[in-house]
Amino acid sequence: MKSSLIPEKPILVYPSLAATVGLDEAVMLSCLSDMVTNTPSKFANGFYWHSVRVDQLHKALPFWDLRDLQRVSTSLREKGVIFIASGPLLQEASFKFAFNEKQTSTTRHMPSHTEITPQEQAHIARQTNSTFSGKNFISANWKPDQVTLEQLGQLNIPSDFAFRQVPEFIAYWRERNEAHRSWGQKFISHTIQRWRNFEEQENRKNKATAMFSNWQPSQSCVDSMLQRGIARQFIFDQIQEFISFWQATGERHIAWESKFIQRVQSEWASQEARRNVSNQGFPIFNSWRPSEDAMEVMTVKSEIPLSFIEDSIAEFIIYWQEKGTESNTWNSLFIKHIRLQWHRYQHALDNSVDPQPISDNWLPSQDVFDILKLANIDQAFAKSLVPEFILYWKDRNEIHRSWNTRFLHHAKRTWAKQHQFVDPQNNQNTLRSTREISLEEELNDTSWAD
């Protein structure tokens, strides 16, 4: 019983023929042989010339488009299997060809054959006597041959690198729908260009440097931004955040000044856009808190502990109230403030893995004072807390890995409590005074425990 999965006549492919001329070529050759069986032909120069309509050939081989039909037929001609007496399939209605089997007109019985005109005779003679290798379209499964790979190897281009370029190479030329005589040479040029780009990128990586903590833009860099109308103070205000951001990423680059210019221009444009949208800002109020979206950006995306953020709200409010600034982007300012402080805080952590007791002459590191400075906490105030801090922890006789961390937390909380403010909604102090909170309560905060 005939299966419904085989609704049409199959194409017969001979394995030995496919191994000799290629699978695609064997498929087309078998199809052409079936199509011209019992059809009229013309005899000339010792060959029987056949003609099939291009649309019929495409219908017989529906899994190929016209480009593939042109490619495979040209391959059969280049391999000497057939002769072609018509133009490209994309431009002709009929495909005229002859099998490369030299014979006389009486060698074998044909259903019918007719004499050809002198013009056709001359064209056929050129086809059979010519050694010209025509252009061809690239196959969807094209691969570079061994000769191509050896030529690339002489240029010190690895084979695995060459093979990685094949999919892009095929997609590019099939999209362009162009035919060429030698795809191997085209591939060599393509791969050489990609290899040079690859080497250039590697060289740039080797010359790149990491961002360092005391990086500063050159005067010419600053001048170029001043010429664009960017305020000098605005430029220098961006330096510390720029350094902190790139140190956190750990990336290396060649042109840091170019990146700095891009960042400053972007920030300046954003600031100008905000000013154009609305010049009506408002002062920060005592009970201000960052929005839920801002908290999500800091805690989820930046992975900053909630306790660190909460401890920084009071100092942020105090600072901007003292400056008397009005703004409609307090959330953005707070996010920048927290990110910068968190980065500096992480760099200030002690590297020691062994807990140690506090020493009699212990002093906070310079990084601690830098972080406090970012929070606008006076250095003299911080230093005044050191004796009491040492005395308390010596009395407790405890050991910890990071005394810098504990002191930083203690100083920030003490500063915020001494600069207490009143909540206008309930007319009560939102923070208790230093006298109301013991030193033990201030310092014994488990959220900062190691």
C-alpha cells in the first residue's frame, strides 16, 4: 500500500555518483536525467542538447531556490559533468544543457532530434570548447576546503578561528544574493579582516589600565568640556563618582578621559533636561524617606544592606537642610550618595581574617575619615570620639575583625543624634539625644557584626 507520506515520485540518487561529484550535484543530475527522458533534443558537436523550463526544474526540486539551482548547475559544469548553453537561471525561462557524453547522432536512439541553427551551433561550440569557470552562488552548507585553511594557516590564523567565521560569511553573501568564481578567496579576505580586528582588540586590552583612586582628568580634557558650556564645578563634582563606579566594575580601558567626557556630557544633559522640565524644586523635609523604587534600586540591584541605607538617611537630610537646597530629584541624589558611600565603605574594611582586640593606640584609617567626609561629618568630631570608643571596647574585652567598621557606624549614629530634628507630623523628636542612649546601645548593633 502506498504511504500518504510519499505523494510523489522520488528522486533516485546513486551513492557512488554522490561520493564522486557531491550529493547536491547527484540529486540535480538524477532529476535532469528523468526530465529529459523521452523528450526531443538537438544534436550538435557530438552532444545531445536538451531544454527544460526553469519553473519546471524548480517544481521538481522545491527544496532549493533559484540561487541554489544556479549554484549546483554551475558546479556540474565546472566538474565537467554537463555543458550549459543558456544564461543564468535567474534571467532565463529555459535551461539548455547537454550531458558530457561524446557520441554521434546515431550512437543511441533518441525519441526525436532536430538540426540547430548556425547561431545556436556557434554558441554551443563556445560552451563545449571553453575552459571558463563561471560565477556561482554560495551554498547554505558551504565550508572552506583544506587548501583555504592551509593558506590561512600560513598567515598564522588558527583553523578554529576560521571555522567560527563561516556562519557569518555564508549569511552575509546569501543575503546579498551575489555570485562569485572563488568563494575560497572571498573567505580568505573575510577571515583576514576579522583576524586583524581580533588582534587589534587584544592589543587594546593589553594596553588598557585599571582605574586608580587618585585619577584626575588632564587640563586639556577639562578645557574641552568647558568649551561645550559645562560648568567647571560640575565637572569636578563628577570625578569621585566616576572613579568609584569604574573601580567597582574592575574593568580596564585605554582612554579614561574619553569615558569621563562621555559621562560628564550625559550627566550635564540630564541635568539641563530636568531644569527645562521643571525649575520648581522643594526643600527636603524632616520626615523624608527614599521611595520604594529608590530602595529597590539600592537594595536589590546594587545589593547594599538596608541597615547601611537607613543609617545614612538622617545625615543626608541634615546636610541638604543646612545647604538650603531645593530639588525635585531627592531620590536620585540619595541613590548617588549611598552608592558612593557604600563603595568607599567596602574599600575601608580591614583585610585581616583573624579577630583582634582593640589596641591602646588604635586610630581609624584614613578611609574611614574619607567616608565620614562624604557624609559631611567633621573630622575633628570623629577624632574626639576615639578615646571613649577605645575605653568602651577595652572594658568589654571583645575581639573583632574590623574596628574601622564599628567606629564608622558609631560616629555616624552619634553625629545624627546630636543633630536631631523634629517630625512636623507629630511634633516629636524623630531621634533621641545622646544622653538618652547609652554607648553600649549605640555600639552593640548586631547588623554590623562580622
